[in-house]
Amino acid sequence: MQCSQCGNSKVIYKREQSGQLLCKDCFIESIEKKAIKTVRKEKLLDKGDKVLVALSGGKDSVTTLEILNSFREMNVIDLCAVTVDEGIANYRQDGVDIAKRHAERLGIEHKVVSLKEDYGITLDEIMQRPNHKGSCTYCGVFRRTIINKAAREMGATKIATGHNLDDEVQGIMMNYLEGNTDNLTKLGAKTESQAEEFTVKIKPLREIPEREIGLYVVAKELEVHFDSCPYAMQSFRGEVSEVINQLAEKHPTIKYSTLRGYDKIKGVLKKEMQKEYAHGRCKRCGEPSANDLCKACSFLEELGV
Amino acid sequence: MEFTLKFKDLNEKREIPNDDYTIKDLLNELELSAQTVVSKQNGELVIEDTVIQEDDEIQLVQIIYGG
């Protein structure tokens, strides 16, 4: 058995979709090339951009940081990072520490923002409330608000997230199955909000399968936080993911074809289905909001914080 | 004939049941999906078709979790 690229006998990966065999060096190079190709094809970066990486310390965000750092080393962009500490005991601190070490290693500006400091409550405390709406609902909304604020404070022109191929395909299928055409218009490699205060978001890893990102960090010996969130539960996303992975066993190209198909219809979807939102301000925090209160503040009001 | 398995907190000697016993066979026994773990044989990354040899140290690293 030999590497299809260089002939090395130490093969570490077999690509099911193409039958390609790769040694460690050729595998690492293939991942980096793929992400760089996405950046170029989708025009995710402009020279002089300051990119804020949403850095949890997990495999996807650490890989995003590593790949974008190659653009920083070529003086194309500047890089900074933010880590959100949701306040989850025995889980989040490891990721925060790993994120800090990566930022120090690369010498980039890094900020850790905690839910407790910003909103006066931790996710653990929210989950002790009897009528909570589920951990992911709060976590998603608070994290998005914190990252957007950090982008403005740090002068970032783009926010990079670690969404991989599996995440994107799950998002496409979930929204399609739920008939959520508005959310369907918001997916993609680059998402721009109607409100100027929301920084453009980019996803350099969206064409790389989750498993390949996991192998990349192990092969490159990058320190990452491999662990499961204690609040992870049987969500709709989990169910959809299971179905897609089952299909992918017999049809190894199915995730790519789902993504390609979505990319082809996205333009029409946006034109026909995108909703126009009112451009207002949240009365409580001043963040952009279509309603009197932004989503984060409406949750805080409900929680009595 | 034995090999050592390292997985999370596990560090144990296991029997090699037959000559063509691969990492994929081991994953099936442990009910682990090859999609969620990567495998190392004596410290080096390998594919799941690799045959386990006597005295090998097989380390499994879980890279994908449910949530």
C-alpha cells in the first residue's frame, strides 16, 4: 500500500469517495490546500482584513486558526481570536486554556469573554432554572452576540468559524426538513447580515469532512480539546447527522453533492425567500435588533437577570 | 499472542484472536465507528485495515463526539 501522491508506504488515510491513499505529509498538505482553495474560490478574505477566529479550543476552531495563520504569515491578513466561556463546570476551562496557549504560540491578540461577566449568569445556572428552553438555545444566542461584540471591539472585518462539511450539510438538511426557508438563505461560505454592525462571517473549512479535521489535528500534533459538552443531548441536529452518516457509508460523495446542490440554488433562494428585517436597536443593550429587545436580552428578561 | 490497547482511560493487554486481525476488527468488537476515531500503531497513525501484530501498542483517539 502506497501514498497515491508520493509513493510513501506509511499510509494514514484512505479517502472513501475517491479511493485515494495518503501518507501523513500529503494528507496534511491536502487539507491545507483544500481550505486555501475554499478561501480563494469563495473570496473569503480581502488583503488587509483583520479576521477574528471564534476559538473554542476544539479541533475545528484550532484548524481554522492554523490555516488562517498561513495567510497572516504571508502578510495578507491580521488575526485575532475570541473564546467564549459559557460557564460549564468540568468542561469549558480545558478549552479556554488550550485556546490561550494557541494564541500565545502564534502571538495573536486574544480575548476570553465569559457569560458570567457579560450577563451575570452562567449556562450551568441557567440550566438549573425550572423553565429553561434548553442549553443550546441560550448558548447559541449568547455566543453569537458576544462574538459579534468582540469583533467590533477588536476592529475585526471578518469573523471566521470552524464549520466543517458535516456541520454545513446538517444545517442545509435540518432547515430544508423543517421548511425554514429563511434560515436556508443564511447558510454558505460567507454570510453577510443586513445590519452593518454584524461582521461578515466566513467558513474556510466548509468543504472538509469532520473526520478529516480530527485526523489533521492529530497528524499535526496540535493541542485540542477533544471532549463532549455535558449538555449535548439527542437533538434534531444529532438525528439528522445520524441519517446523513448512514447514507454516506454506501454513498461516500453524498455530503459533497448536498453542499454543491445547495450552493447552486442559494442565489435563487436568497432572491426569492430572504426576509427583510426592521433595522432597529435593542432597548436594553443597544445591539442591532428587529424587535424592541434583541434575542439575548429577551432571554435575560425571562431569566430575571 | 497479545497486544496493548490504549483508549481513553483504558490501558490493557488483549489477545490477538487470529492472524488477520485488523484494527477495523478491533473497532467492531468495541462497537466504535471508524468515522469517530483515529488509530495509532506503536505511536504512528495508521489506517483501519492495518493488521495488529504481537506486542503492538494500539492507541485509539476519539476525534468526534456526539455533541
